[in-house]
Amino acid sequence: MVMGELTQETEVLVIGGGPGGYAAAFRAADLGMDVTLVDIAERPGGVCLFRGCIPSKTFLHLSELIHDAAHAESLGIRFGAPEIDLEAIRTWKGKVVDKLANGLVNLSDHRGIQRTRGRAVFESPNSVRLHQSEIGHIKFQYAVLATGSHPIPFAGVKFKKDGRIVNSTGALRLNDVPDSLLIVGGGYVGLELGTVYAALGSRVSVVELGDRLLPGVDIDLVKPLHRRLEGLFESITLNSRVSGLKENDSGVEVTIADQIDNAVQTYDRVLIAIGRQPNTKDLGLENTGVKTDERGFVVVDEQQRTTAKKIFAVGDVIGGMMLAHKATHEGKVAAEVIAGKPSAFDVRAIPAVVYTDPQIAYCGLTEEQAQKENRRIDVNRFPWKASGRALTMDAPEGLTKMIIDPETERILGVGIVGRDAEGIISEGVLAVEMGALAGDVALSIHPHPTLSETEGEAAEIFLGTATHILPKKKS
Amino acid sequence: MARVFKLPDLGEGIHEGEVIAVLVSVGDEVKEEDPILEVETDKASVEIPSPYTGKVEEILVKPGDIVQVGDVLIKFSNGGAVEKEPEKQTAKPIETAAPMAASTKKAGPVPASPATRRLAREMGIDLHQVAPTGPGGLVTAEDVRSFAEKGPKIEEVAESEARPIVKAAPFSVPAPTLPDFSKWGPVERIALRSIRRATAKRMALAWSQIPHVSSQDDVDVTKLEVLRRRHKIDIEAQGGKLSLTAFAVKAVAAALKKYPNFNVSIDTANGEIVRKGYYHIGVAADTEDGLIVPVIRDADRKSITQISIELNELVQKTRQRKVNLADLQGGTFTITNIGAAGGRGHFAPIINYPEVAILGLSAARMKPVVVKKEVTGYEIVPRLIMPVVLTIDHRVLDGMDSTRFLEFFRNALEDPGNLLMAI
Amino acid sequence: MAKMTMVQSINLALSQEMEKDDRVMVLGEDVGVDGGVFRVTDGLIDKFGAQRVIDTPLAESGIVGMSIGMAVYGLRPVCEIQFSGFSYQNFHQIENHAARLRWRSQGRFHVPMVLRTPYSGGVRALEHHSESREAYYAHTPGIKMVIPSGPRNARALLTSAIRDPDPVIFYESKAIYRAFREEVPEEEETWPIGTSQIAREGTDLTLISYGTMMRPTLEAASILQEEDGIETDIIDLLTISPLDDSLFVQSVRRTGRAVVIHEAPGSFGPGAEIVSRIMEKAFYYLEAPIERVTGYDIIIPLFSRENSYIPSTQRILRAARKVLSI
Amino acid sequence: MPKTKIDMSDQVYFLSILNEYGNIDEALEPDIPEDILLKLHHYILLGRRFDERLLSLQRQGRIGTFPPISGQEAAQLGAAAAMRQSDWMVPSFRETAAELWRGRTLENVIIYNNGYNEGGRIPEDRNNLPISVPVGSQILHAVGIGYAIKYRQTDDVVMTFFGDGATSEGDFHEGLNFAGVFQTPVIFVCQNNQWAISLPRSKQTRSKTLAQKALAYAVPGIQVDGNDILAVYTAAKEAVARARSGEGSTMIECVTYRMAVHTTADDPKRYRSDQEVEEWQKRDPLDRFQKYLKDKGLLTDDGIESSEAEIKEQIQAAVDRAEEETKSLGDPLDMFNHAYAELPPHLIEQRNALARELEEHQGEKSHG
């Protein structure tokens, strides 16, 4: 708009086109409401589609191929050394992203959703002002806040396009394959991207503040991955802090401090992956009565309703596990509540998957949590070296474990490390959500040979009926 | 710390009363002096103000209960944080579900499948209160449903204790013996035939049992008549007869919904009022053998077209004595229209026992009516006027009730628009 | 049926008519690549090419003069003047030629063109971007003046306008452009130019309005019903010229009371014509003097004050209650 | 930063083939078929005589005000002759000779100038727009028609006429600019007759020529001796050819002179000297052309005599037909004709009201 400020009116305004936002918009539209979806990007998809899950998984798929090809040698098949055409790789990623994004455009247009470009800033509890947009203001009856999150910046570092110091967004541009790459932060983002760059030929190093990779994930699941990464990466430094970054033409001078002293190293590139923080600044929340906690996350009840009656929030912006599938579920809840349905975010097992090689997937109660809440649990581990399928895939390092309530025999949590963990975690999710007992899983026949058997056997271990592993003596 | 509220001594030797309305609900924050209950004693109906400021934790009575002085009526907790109830939507009809108590939070999650949990939310049931039958204390969907039907055992006990029942003695009036009329001249004795006898019995019963009160009104049906004329033909085409009565049936059904106290019967034996959840309207039809009252079932759920068709069929059947008994039973309110027979003025119909009210209609006629005109002040204009009478059972209803009922009925017929809105 | 804003529904009308009839051309400033400053012509250039969706030099008279030539040749140009506040620079082309060529050539030539232009205030714009001057065009013989009040009738009216054998000035309310969405059927829909419509039925009072003012008028009506129990009849003119007086005359004969609402200045505005038609055709049915609620006879102020200038629901209510009080 | 000359066409040529003494520049002489030459002669003469006859009719009160063309016949006919029938002409109001060439009838002109719209009627088979009075405003219509022609991919062209005064109008500049931008097949013919009512060409603009104004819009401009029909024809022919072959527009400035009044309501003595007029009479296009034709042996004095007679008759016949036709044009109600494709309700009401008035009026008459 070149002149004046047009005002648009809508029943439900969804701010943010990511998995949380578009899920809310779609559901609301399907429930017969008049919906407007505002996003700064032209097409829905958000970080997940354009700068997160999808692009990283396309790359991880490639790194897997590369790894398998190399590994195949020991199994009797020899491929030549891989030739890498970054241009082609980027194009392919672009194609994948386009296909999905255009799909979302169709889905929302056919639902009669009004898609509007711009950055929304609340000016009152029932209206926003739009920046960089055709429209000046939008008046709404209900709003769903789904503005997501962004990588936590490293103190005093500006991320420049084509700079040497990048965040996940920059790393996913895949401008080139640096000779050496330092990853600050041992979370899943860092490890996944590290895996990609290592596969493409970078010498990758990781520095993690904590005493282990993937803080929050049970240590027995992390170990096999750690071992593997030690082979894949140049170095993994724990209990250490990056205290300084100096960028010059030859590289980045990094000062790494552990308890004892400081080491200075130079890397071509540094990837900062020390977590994400909510996009709640400059949203004009102060004009709405929406409260945020000390870390800036929006406070909501289990119906996704914020402290402002007509405003709901979903996804990363409210914190918790910052995962697309959680946002999607929350988005639907918000839409249903707005439509007057007695819906609520009432789940017990949000699955999480780390797409490294091996993969890690878990849901429900973890051993660590149980310890914190000192709950009595019974942990049942089935090592994959006892799984026929695992061995045929040459993936013996895997592990499937089931956390079970000894009194009720109810399955409380499931953890898996190993190849294709992503594919078999869902049985665990269903079990936990259904309040299934160990017997429910143990007595369900699992096809042989598959990795899913490892879940059946883990449950059987609890019952002492396991086949491929000796029964443990019950204490 | 919780506080209880007992029925206070209302003075003048009153020791019991009937709860007419509970003006608060569980969870409400009430301030001292806020009205919380309406209790009716045989002297008066009084609004009882709250003695405390706090949160209503439990309500032990419901409208219709007879309560004794000293009975615990409501439990309070002096609530701290005042959470405002969600402001209601005037703009658009999407009502958001009220924020729910964080049921699943307290005392750890109750094992139940996601679908079961959703079902419970939909039924507004707290899973913690449902007795699980599933393995390892799993609450199943069936558990939730049966809880919804039976409700928790404990409550029932509490109920029977909380409410002493006052039984009222049934009335009875013996008929006096007749003199020998032949002493004064020739007489002929004709046997009371079925319908006549039945009518006689019922009327006598009604008259003796029910303290009748009639109120009269005039309804301007000019507009309605236009409407009726316009649709008469095509409804006849469908085998119906679009009479004013048909409209009246619909209007009454709507009125009953609004004023449920008209849709009841008194169970004097148990001292209870039986409130009916259905709206079956009887329409008196005169046959050569006398009055028969066929019943239009669920009039509230039928269109005026349906009603006029059904009514016509029923009346025909009745006149041909082809009507089956079922069609004559279960009425909750009766309309009698003497217009067809030429009745022109107000009259006082007798209630069709055990109903508690009856509506009488007479023929609509053009009458001079004074209306207010913006500019010229008052004007006399010819309007089509229908006299109506509402007779009520004063045991359950009062003059006020019948005035309201009649007003609703009048508005409905005077402006078909209102009728539409009332449906 | 898809829900659309007026911007989208007008785009739909243009797109469908261009699809159907290769005589239909779109021209104006920034209408092509940029899709128009209000994005009304968005995407048309991709569908129909730069030859039919013409980005012209910045010259209003040029745009309209050229359209007249195209129309005379037998095309059906739909030109956009970016803001009605700039169309004074092409007014002479409308008055001197568009309106007269049929008459001047005694029927040999005619000018089947449409001049689309946004009008009215309420969007916090600069000077020359907020006025309502429909009276100029309504006062000019030989042309038609149309003002839709919502997405659906905008689409139907524009379709009719494009097919009309005579020049049509098509005013589009900026305030409504994206304000609300309506179901607009995919299949073609037209509305006869020169016919008004009943926007609400009532018996006690007639409100007559069009364009931007329809929303406050409708709002006032529902308030009158809720608070005063007054049933209002509302006539949405849709076409200002030729003015269809049949509906509002009948209505006033029923209700005996009328209020006319428009954003344009009151003196010599459309309201003046409407009121005199009522005088000529319904005087003896009147129960009270007619009221006009209009913009004041001044240049519409810059936006900090525009909301005091533009007739509000409150002003309409006041006038209505005054009329009803007599 | 150097200061350099921007490379662009700044050329404006002046073309004259037949000088004021009627002497031909063989090198430039166009090859025009004899019958065309004679037809041109006929129309120059007709234009001149018809002008004179209209003037006398006006003086007799038999027609109303009109704008004479005397002196500009060559500037109009030379240009018009370069077009074919299917081409389009967009005139201003002082191109009667060109209109006649393009098929407008004499009586049509008389009827129009006698105050009847019907005179403005254009024959169906002629692509001429009616005259346009607001100065310069018609130029844009030519561009629109040109655009439409291009869109329809026919090879017709458009020729629009306007005076020296029009070059001060915005529409002139917008027109040339649009024509330049859209490369439309339009020939802009400027009848520079030195006077815009009382304002001399020298005060209209300081530009050396009017033709040069076109250059600013990347439209070639040429100045020709407008009283030299051969020069005008040659320039026009070339411009038409360019336009037909898709090379766009051209502006031709015909330097000529308005020998008579602006309109019959005007008295030039107030602003220009008799001897200026006498100066220009020496350059009369008619005499020049007749000398050329005689030299060419295409025309004799007897020949001129006979055409004079023929034309006199032609005009007289037209005058008679016109006055005959006007008798049938009396009905005031016809003023409502052609207001819209269909008469809208309010106009029907107004028309009926007038009809009633007229009847009453009739009534009174018959009583009185």
C-alpha cells in the first residue's frame, strides 16, 4: 500500500505461519470461522519448513547416503569417493521446500483462509497494526499467537550473511563446505548440522558447556551417539565455554575456556547453536495484557489461552519442547477452544527425535525426570546387538528401553537410540498415551525381523518373558 | 477455611420454605449481601443475601427442595484471588469454552486414553472422581459414561439426608346427594355416555382439586391474519388447515419453554412438582358426543405447517371417532377455541387435570382500537381482535406468572416476527 | 463460494471479464507489474499480458483520453485512476468526450469504458486521497456513476459496468477495500446498473445511503432496533446516476420518515437530489422533515480529524431519533 | 565527471516543394497520379468556395457561427489525401476540407452549422470522429485508437488534426508522450495557422518550431510549408507509411495561415494588420497549385471555369437539400436522442414532461 492504512476485520487472526500457526488457521477454518493468517513470509511453513526441520533433514538424508556408501566398503561393496555438487544439493533442497510450501498455500487457500503478508504488532487486545504490509490494521475477535522462536545469539556477535560466524539459519544456506567448523553447543541442532558438514568433508569440532552432549536426554541413549560422533568429528570438548570469538579474513579466532585454562584455536567457520528464544519482543504484548515469564515465553493455560481472554498462543513462543509437532497439536487445541469445544492440551508423551546417526528418539517419562521426582520406576533395556534386524543393518550399537511403573506395570516412557529410531518411537507414544501396561505391548505380536521387536522385547524383559535375552532376576 | 450457610430463622414462626431459585453457582465469588437464594415460605418469597464474602464451594439444595430452618444450604470458602468469569461474546455467536479447572493437574495424571480424556472434558467430568475399572486403575470410556449417568454414590446418600420430605395430605371433596327432582315435575333420566361421563368426572375433579384463577386479554391478530391468509392455500394443498389455533399451539409451546412452571403437574401424594421435559399440546375439539382433546406431540419441535396438518388430521379422526387413545394422552397444556362455534367473548375454561393451565380462545373480530401515532397523537383504527383467557392452577402458579405468560403469548401472535424469534 | 475482500472480488470481476471478452483492457498507473497500489489488479498482467494490462505514463488525462479512443474503436477499456482525488485532471475528458461522443456522433460512436477509482476517507491518507466527489460525475449527463457497498455487489456491478454500452464511473471505497469478506460466487454474477437494493426491511424509518456509509448506517439500524425498538428500512443506492428512486420513494411512502446519509459534502450533494425526489414523489406521505447526515462543506481534514468529519453511527442515530421524535 | 552532449535526434527539417510562385523543385516532386491531382484541385476549390458560401449564409442568418478554413485547404487536403478510407481521422474543428475529402457531405456541414446535432452524424463507412471543440483534447483519442489498432493488428493508421494553440495544452503533450511510449500508428498534423484567435504564434511558444516539441517524446517531427499541397502530401505519405509499417508516430507541422476570421463571431482587425494578411494571400495554396497543374498541362483556364461552375452547382444543390432536410428536424423531443444507449427512467420522465408542455403550448396556439 502506498497510501493510507486499510483496516481488515476477521474472526480469528493467526499470527505466524509455522506448523503451530497454520495448524490453528486450518482447524479454525474447518470449524467454519473466518480466518486471517499473517506471516512475514509469502508462504506458510515457518522456520520448520524454510530454515529448520525440512532443509536439515534433506541434508541429513544425504549425509546418511554418504556414510552408508563409505561404510558399505566393510560390508563388501565399494563405491568411489563421493563427488559433491553443492549447487545441485541446494537446488534439491529448494525443490523439496517449494513443493511443501506450495502445498500449504493450496491447503489454506482452498479453506478460504485470508493470507496476509506483514509483521503484526498488537495495538490493543483486539487489533494489530501491520508493518511491511498491504494492510494497516487488522481487527480480530480472537488471535492465535504463533510467532515462534529464533536462535539465541552469541554475546557480542552479529550474524552476517556469508559471515564466518553463523547460526543454524546461516548453516542451512550451505554456502560452502568449510575446511574446519566449530559448533558451539552440543544440542540436537548442533549435532545434526555437525553430522551434515562432517559428511560433506568439514573437520567438525563441538564445544559444550555441560558435562555431556544432548543435555536432558538420558545418558545411556546419548553414549552410543557420542562414541560414533567421536569418530566422525575432529573433537568433542565438554565442560567448556567459548569465551571469545574474533573474526578475521583467515578465520575465526576462538577462545575456549575449561575449568583449568584457556585455549585459542582458529576455525574457518563457527556455528552458534546454543538454543532458541521466543519471538515475543516488539509484538506490542504490553498493549494486550498477555503475560510472559522471565525468559520471555508467553504464559498460557492448558487451553492455550493467554492471560488475555481473546488471545491464544501456541508453539515455540510458549516454550516447553520447541518442536513442530507439539506446536501443531497446540494450534488445533487453540482453534477448537475458540470454536467453543472443550478441547485442551492434555498429552503425556511428546516424542522427540534427534536425526543424527545413530538417531535418538524418546517420549514420556525419562530416567532423569524420574530420579528428580524420585519416582519408583523399572527400566528395561533391550540392546540391539540381540536384534536380528539391527545386525542385518549393521547397527548393533542401538538400544531400546522402556520405563515402567513397577506397581501398575504401566508404561511411562520409552527411549530409543539407533538407526531409524524415528520410525519405531510412535509405538511408545501410543503406549504411554493409552496408559498401556507392559503386557499390552509385550503381548502384541511384533513382526520379525524388524526394529519394532526391540520394543516388544523391552516390555517382555519387564515381564521376564523376553526371548532373545536372558531374564533378569527381579529384585 | 470453609464456612457453611444454614437456612436462618425467617421469623414469624416460619420453620420451612421451598427453594425457588439458587442465584449462585459453584465457583462464584460472592460478596456479603449479594443475593444467593430465593426461598418461598407460606408467607412470602424472600431473597436471601449472603452472610459472607467468599467463593461458593458447594450447593446442597436445588430449586423445588423444601428446606428446614437450620439446614445447610451452601458451603463457602473465603476465596482469595478473584478470577473474573470470561466476558461473554455479544459480537458473534462463537462462545469460547470457559477456562477449565486444571483437572488433569491435581494428584498426578489419571490413567486414561486420550479419547477417554476428551470424552470426560466434553461431559465436564473430573477423571479423579471416576471409579476406574481398567487394568492398573485405567479409566475407560465406559467408566466415564456410567459415572455421567449414575453420578457418584456418595452424593445420593447425602441428598436423602439433606432433604426431609414434607408429604401433603391429598384433598378430597365428597359429592352431596341430590334431591328427587320428580317432586317438582316430570323428569327424564339419560345415562351419562362415555365421553360425557369422562368429561363430567374430570371437570369435577379439576374444579374441586384446582384453585382456578383466570386472566383475560385481547390479542391484535391483524398482522397474523394477513400472514395466515397468505399461506392458507398452500398449506391446504398439503392437507392442513392453517387456523389461528395452529399458531396458538406454536406460541404456547414456546411460552411453556420460557415458563416451565406451566409445564408441570402436582404430585400432591409426594408433595412434589413433576416438571415435564416435553411439550405436548392438547387442543379441545367438539364432537357430537362432546369435547375430546387430541394431543399434538412435541409441538415445540414442529413447524406451524406440520402442526396445522397434524391438527387437522387429529380433529378429523376425532370427529369420526377414529382417534386412538394414544392420541388423547400425555398432554401437558390444553388450548380450547370456542371461536369456531361462534364464541365471541371472554370465558373461563376449566383446567384439563392434571395439567396446571389452559388457554381459551374466542373468535377474532374487527374492533375499534386506540393506537398511538407519532404525529397526530391517539387514533382509533379498526383491528382484528381475538379475546383470550388463561386459567391457571394457583397452587403452582400466581397471577404474575399468568400475566407474563399471556404477555409472551400476545406478543407472539401480534407480531409473527416475535413468534418466529420465540421458536 | 469463496470468501473475498472487495479488492479480491473486483479482481475476480476484471479477470473473468478479460477471460471472456478480448475487448476488455485494463490501463492506468502501476496497474500492471505492481498490481495497482491497492493490489486490485494483482496478477492480471501475468494472466493477460502487458498489452492488455497497461502500465501507462503518469497522466490522468492521458489515461482517460486514451481509453476513450480505445472505446470508440470498439474495445472495452477499464482504466484505473489511482485516487479519485487525482481524477480532476481527467475530468475534462469525461465531461467533454466520454459523456458526449454518442450524442455528438448521433449514435455512430459510443464510449463503453469504465473509470475505476478509490474514493472516501477513513484510511489515514494524505491530502487528495480521501475525498468523495461523486456529485461531479452524477451531475454530468451522458455517464453513469456507480458505488458498490461490499465485495459481492462490487463484483456484480463491475461486471455490469464493463458490459455497459455507456461510460461508467466506478467509485471504490478504500475503507471497505479489505475491511470485511463476503461469500462471492465463482460463477458470474451481475447487478443491473441503475437499480438500488433494500439492505434491510423495516416499517418505521427509511435510511438511504451507499458505499462507505452503508456500514455505519446498518449499525445505526440495529442499534435503533435494540434500543428504540425501531424497524428501519435501508436502501442501498448502488448506482448514484442514473438514480433509481423507485425503492426509496416506496419506502418513504411506507415509513413517512427518512434520513439520507453520505460522506460527500452536503450542499448540492447526492442527498439534495434524493430529498427533492422524495418531495416530488412522496411529500404527502411524510410524517416528519427529512434529515441529511453528510460530510461538512469543507475540504476533508487531514486524517487526525477525519473521523470527526466522516458521518459516524452516532450522528446517524441522532438524526434518526430527531426524525422519529416528531 | 565530464559534460558530454547526449546523443539524440535534434533534427527538424523544413520541407517545401512548390514555392509561393508555384515553381516546383523537380528533385522533390512527388509522383502523384493525375486523377488524384485533379481530385485534390477539385477539393481545394470546393473547400474555398464552400467556405465563402457558408460565410454568406451566416451573414444572411441562414446558419449560425462557424469556423472558416480559407488558406488552410492545402494543409488539410495534402494530409488527408495520404490516408486510405479505412484509416481514422480525429479532427479538431477547422478541418472542413479534410472532412469533405473523407466523405462528410456538404449538407451535413450546413445542417450542423445551422444548429442541428443531426449534422454531426458520421457515415457508417467512414472512420472519422466528429469535430472536437475543446482545444487539443481530441489528440489523446487518436492515441487510444492507435493503440487499439495495434492490439487488433490491422495496418490502419490514425491522423489527428489540431492548431498551433493546441501545442500549449497538456493533452497535446500527454498524447505525444503516450504515442511515443506505446509506438502507436498516429500522425499528428498541426495546422499552424499563426493565430489562436488573437494570440500570435510568436506568443504561443518561444520554440523555434512546433514540430520540435515532438522530439522530446521520441516522435519525429517535421515542418512543412502548409500552403504547399505537394510538401504536405509528401510528408504525410511518408508518415503514414512509417505508421503502417509499425514504426510509430510522426508529427507534421504545417505552416499555413488563417486568412479569414477565427469564427464568424470574431473581428481580426482588432489584433492583426491587413498587410500581414495581404502578405499571406500572396502565398495562397490555391493559386500555387493551379499554376503547378497548368505547368504540368493538367489544367487550363477553361478547365478551372468549368470546375468552378460545377462546384457552384454542387454547393447550391447541397444548400437546397440541407434546407429541405432541416424542415423535418423540428421536433424538440429529439434532443433526448443519443443521450444514452437506453433512455433511463428519469430522462423518460423529463422527456414526457416536455412533451406535455409542448402539447399544452400547441393547445394555447390553436385557441389563440
